[in-house]
Amino acid sequence: MLPAMSPTMLARFLSATVLLALCMPGEGVARALVLKAERIDTAVATLEGVRVRVDWPPRADAGELEVRARRVFAPELGYRFEAVSWRCALRRDDNDGWRCEGRVDSRGHASAHLSLALDTVSTDAELAQADARLTLRRNAASPDITDIDLRRVPVAWVQALVSRAWPDGRLGGGVIDAGLRIDAPADRPLRVSGPLQLAALSLDTADGSIAAEGVRARVDLDARFGAAPRIEAGGHLDGGELLFGTTYIALGRRRAALELVAEQDADGGWRLPHWRWDDGGVVQAQGSADVAGDASLRGLHARFRSDDLRRFGEAYLSGWLGMAGLAELQLAGRAEGEVTIDDGALAEASVALAGNDGEGAAIDDPKGRFAFAGLRGDIRYSAAAEVGSELRWNGGELYGLHFGAARLPFLSSEGALRMPATSMPMLGGEVRFDHLQIRPPTAGQGLDVRFGLGLDSLDIGQLSAALEWPAFTGALSGRIPMARYADDRLDFEGGLDMQLFEGRVAVSELSMERPFGVAPTLTADIAMDGLDLEALTGVFGFGSITGRLHGRIDGLRLVDWAPVAFDAELHTEKTRGVRQRISQRAVQDLSSVGDASFVTSLQGQLIGLFDDFGYARIGIACRLADEVCEMDGLGSAGRGFIVVQGSGIPRLSVVGYNRRVHWPTLVERLGAIGSGDVAPVVE
């Protein structure tokens, strides 16, 4: 057995051994030499269980060299190979050196071709597999330095080195070209430096939180290993897609410059005292960061600027906006700001908005849910000391409802962004925020928004036109004492109390799921008290009915603004000084809607003789589920139910017989009557 020796000593020893074998006396006798070493240590790697055999036939120009190692490992670089074997044809070269070429195998790895050239000055080796090449060169004058060239090398070859710095990182496709220098002095940490070029790189983590696809890059690398690893890198990325949590970056064909300095800490995480990202006119950012061993963000300080919010939104915000159902949101203008994260939580943030054309920034939802124009000013957030800011806009709209210019002052402290009472014009009236508080997401909790809202004299006509409702008239006033948005759900505590059609409409248990997402869902209970029926029926073009309407709509559920469920009951009540009359047009419209299931107690010829009729009560109920309305009225009338109970002379009553009505058909008939497409027939 041989004691541990350096690679230089081993090379010289092998050379001397071969020379001795060639000089052995005994012509015609085959010569063989076997060397064994339990361990060979180098500055880069360690070999264990080494066995070297040289066979040189008599009078031959070449021999055979076989090298076997039970284990080869490089802990600094993360590599480990088992059962390594190399058999090659050994021969002298013209420079009084030795060359050997042959196949190298290792358990669990594909075979490769290894060629080695040794002389007194240098050591050269090349490892080839398919079209991939790894070339190594060492000079006896500088034994601590190894130069390595990589050509079309699969990224899988450097998985171990990547895992050394990032245990969760998994390399997929892609190839590397590089010219690296490995400096392994005995008194200093191992150092790897040189340019790297990546093509078609893909990578991810097991949980899918970090990924890359189709990335091309050129990076100048300077990495020091040992007790305190440190990496410096600078270069650029050309195109590709990147994912960091919910941040999706689409570079397209753009080139983005990258710089970073990273220092590994004792728990396997990385401190980045400096990083810089420059994506041309889309965004420039720089700062520092602290990343845990699992790639979670412990700390961050970043300053950023974008001169083109449209491109910035498309390239960097689609992941965040998509989670909120706003993937198609369009931005315009400029922005700059700062973000600070401490212990994984947002500590400070600020963003200032401006326009490129003097008109301010803009936000527009192509689906028509909201829009803001002429945005200027800034918003500042603080988890500690109080800071102030102000945001202004020229106008905008919410679900087609236009609102005017507003000035929103903000104060932030203790992790919340607050706005005092502020109002803005809308629909000829005023919308007032009694209070507003926004808490950004923190560990274990999502975004939390709370506000109180007041509505003062909004023009119902404008509201109806914007929402494509029938042409209601009047004014809308009301108040929501408290509303809360969290977990993509908007709950209105205390409800909304409105004055409408000279009566009162109270909305309670009001909530919305995915208000800005796919298929928004609204639920509510509605109570009506004393609505003027003449004004209400006039809006629908339903014929004239006078009186006061009361009732309720419980368990109302709208999906994408279409009713899918409710339990409704509407009825009239006698009110002093209010006549109760129903026109013959209204009677005919009731019959049209009911498709002959509503039957009057007078013949058609007699109905045509009178303009209107007195009634004692009107009542109808509908329980909607699975697109079917279970109908009811004031009470039973044989096999039917009473809808209109007549009064006076002539006495007219309306009775319904179909208790199960197809809801879409009913809505279609109501719409046809309101638009005048169905005309009553008077005989």
C-alpha cells in the first residue's frame, strides 16, 4: 500500500514506474506493474481505494493502463462518484511525455471518453460525451491552478455544484459553455472564476415556487468556497421566463443586465449585500437581500423605477394580477419607489406615480370593472413610525359608474395604511369614505381592507344607464358603516339603507366573493318598505299600478351578476291617501308573463271596457333554485293561487295556476314587455 500522495507526486510516480517497466531486462517477457493506494488527497478531490495497473507487452509501442477507485469525491464542489474505472491505451508522445485514451465508467453515470496527456511541464485531460466536451489543463509551474473549458456541456453535469449553493434547486434542460479557472491553494479557500454562457436553461424547485424556462445568459463568475462561501456574478440574461413565488417575469427577447454579490451564512442561507437588475426602459432595480436556505425571503431593500408601466405590468405583474383576477389589467405612466422587508414581513414601502404625457398615470380594466385616469402623487407604508402621503386622480369609473376627481390623503403607521374621511363626486351626487384602513399581507394573513362608505343623492337614472338596468329615476342615498375585504371576499357589516321610489330599501348580509375575479358572486338579503308602485311599474313599462309595495328577497345569490337563487315575497299594503288601482294594460302584461297560467276573472271583452280596476291586495312569491321558480301568491284559489285580489265594481282578480316557472323564460318575457316587443291584446 502507498501512503496518501498529491496528484503531482502520483503522476511522476506513474511515469517513473512505466519507465522502469520498459527498462526491465528479459526480452520477450510481458511486463506488468500494479500499484495500490488507500487514499489520495488533492486540493480539489479525494480518491479512496485506488488501484493502478500497467501492462506493457514486450517489444510493443504501447501498453494498457487501468485505474480504479472505490470512491472519488470533491466536498467543496458537491461531487461524489462510486466505482470509478478507466482503461486506456498508454503510449509515449513526441515531447517525451505520455498519453492515454479510453472509456471511463462510474456507477450510476453514463460512460464517457477520457484522454490524458502527461509530461514534466503540464497535465492535459479531455472528457467527452456525445457533443459535450470538458477540457482540463494544469501546469507544473502553478500546481494550485486548474483551467477548465466547457463546450456544449449539459447543465446536469453541474447539478452537484449548484446543489452545494442551493440544495432545493433542480436543473433541467440547457447547455453550458465556460472557461473556468480553479484555484486551490493549500492556505486559502477554493476559488472558481471565469465566464459562463447558458443556453435554453430550465430549472425549478420541488414545490414549484422558483422556476426558469428558455433562459439564455452570459455571466462572469467569481466563487469562493470553504467555511464562508461567497459568489460574485455579473452579466446579462437574454430572454426566457422566470418565476419567483407569485412574481412571474417574461423577458421575451429583451436583454436584462444582472449583478449580485452573495455570501452564505451558517444556516445555509445567503446574504446579498448588493444586487442590481436592469431591464432597459421596463424596470431598473437595485438593493440588498437576505434569503433563507429554503429560498424564502427573510429581508430585502430595493429601489426601483419604471418609465413604462404598460410593459412593466405585462412583464412583471401578471402573476400577482392573475391571482386577483386582473390578468388583463392595463397600466400606463411612470413609477418609482422603495421596498423594505424585515424578518419576512413588509417594513416600509413607497411608490410614486406620474404620467409620461403630463396627464398622470392610468389604470384600466378591459373587462370594464374599474378605471382610473390622471393618477399622481405617492403612497407610503410603514410598519413603525408614522409617514404621510397623498394620491390624486382626475376621474375614473367603477363597473361603468363614473366618478370625478379626488384627493386621497394617507397616513401609515404600525403596519396599516389609513385614510381619513374623504369624498368624491359620482353620478351627480357624492360618495364618501368615512374611513379606510389597508393592512398588506403578513406572515399567515392576507390582505385586509376595511372601510365605511356613504352615498349621498346619487342619480339613479345615471346608475341605471351605467348598469344597463331599466330607466329608474330618483336619488340614491345610504350608508355602509363597515365593509371588509379579505381572502378575496368583501363583506358589508351593517348593510346598506337606501331611500328609493319614495320608500326604503334595506340591504343586509351583503357580501361578494371574487369581486374582481372570475365569476364574481354576490349574496344579500333585501327588505322593501313603502315603494311607490306607480313609479316602479312605469320604469319597467309594465302598465300602471298604484299603491305601496312591501316585501323581501332573502338569500339572493348572483353569479357573474345573474340571479341563481333567492326566496322572494312581494305584496301591497293599504296606505292612507294612496289609491290602489291596476290598469288593464298591467293586467294584460301579467297574463303575457304568465303565458296563460295567470287567468283573470273577467272575460277579455269586458277588460277592454275599463281603463283600470281597483284592487284590495297584490301579492306574489317566488323561490328560485336550479333555474325554476316555485310560485305562490296571496292564498289558494282552488288549484291555483291569488295574485291580484279585486275590490269594488267591476271586481277583477288574477289567479295563477302554474306553480313551477322556468326562470330564464320568465326573465325573457319580462324583458320583452319592458322593451315593448310584446303588446297586450284587447278583445
